[in-house]
Amino acid sequence: MMRLFFILFLFSISLFARENPFFPVESSDETPMTSNKIENIPPLQRATISLPSSARVVESIRVTYKNLDGSIASKEIELGNAIDWHLPLFISQNYNLIENETPKKVQKKENKAFHKVIALDFISFYLRDKELKIVTKDRMLRDFLLVKPHRIVCDFKRDTDLGSYIKKLKKYPFFKEIRVGTHKDYYRVVIELDGFYQYIVKKRDFGYTFILR
């Protein structure tokens, strides 16, 4: 009898000494804690972002994301690429992309022709993308840039009684409106732009060329 009691006593001690099998083993610090809760989040298709008219170069892009454990992290890539602020930037995922696909050759853009937008007796204006060609025999006295709205102002030597002339350019990007007004001994041309630009002006045989930057 005493022998049986001693065996039962040793067996009970061994049960308390080992780890309870009905409780899970604690996870290590290196294992992320996840949840069984399923979030109904739509997959990323395409997102866009538009930049202000003063933007010219994308220096970097940062993506902020959520991990399995709910923590927030981010990753950044350096770019340094020139952009056209008129066009939005896209971020997307396409599961149909073929790995190691050979990129298509970029076709060379054909040289676009200038479009005549204004023709007056002593001055004409032609547009092509970011270029404005002014055909005139009159000498330009000065040119400068003003803001709110962003516009180029240039004065030409001529005594004329034109009064004022306004031409809205609805079909053309970059340039919104051209105004011509007469003053004593000169006339002023105001070229209103659709955003913030710098420009260079070049003297030509036919007159002047303004190029936006």
C-alpha cells in the first residue's frame, strides 16, 4: 500500500514540473504577432497624384505601408527625373506583367509645326509646345516676368494706335492668353501662362523666340 502511494506521489510531482500542455508556447520577440481578423481592403489598381505648376523634377518617391503586425513603415527611392507637371504621376500594380520583357523602342517624335494664333499688321504669333515665335521687324525694348497671374511682358518700339487686342488660347497648353496694348512710342505684349515657368528669349532673323522652362 505504501509503495502504491509513493508511486502516485512521484507521478503527480512530474505533472506539475513539466510545462502545461494546454497553454501555447510563448512566441519569441522575432516572430511578428498577427491577427486572424480579415480586413476587406480593395487591391491597388491605380492611384494618381498631381503636382503644382512649379514642379520640374521628381527627386524621390516614398511609399508608406502597413506590415502584418500592424506596424507602419516606409521605403523611399531616389529618382531625380524631369517631369511635365501637366501630367499626373501614377502608382499601380499589374499582375499580368511578363518578367524580363524587352521594352519597346521609343519612337522619335516628329517635329511639330508652329501654329499661327495671331496675325496683326506689324506682328504675328506662332505656338509650338513650349515655344512662342514672334514674327516682327520691330525692336524689343525689354522683357520681364510677372506673377499672379504668371505672365511674360515685353515692349516693342513702334508708334501705333492699335488700342488693345486680346486673344484667348483655349486649345493650347502652357499659354493661356496674349494681349497687345499700345502706349506712347511703343506697344506692350503680355503673354499669360498656365503655370509657373522660367523662360529664355532668342533673337532671330524673323523676330524673337520665347522658350518656356
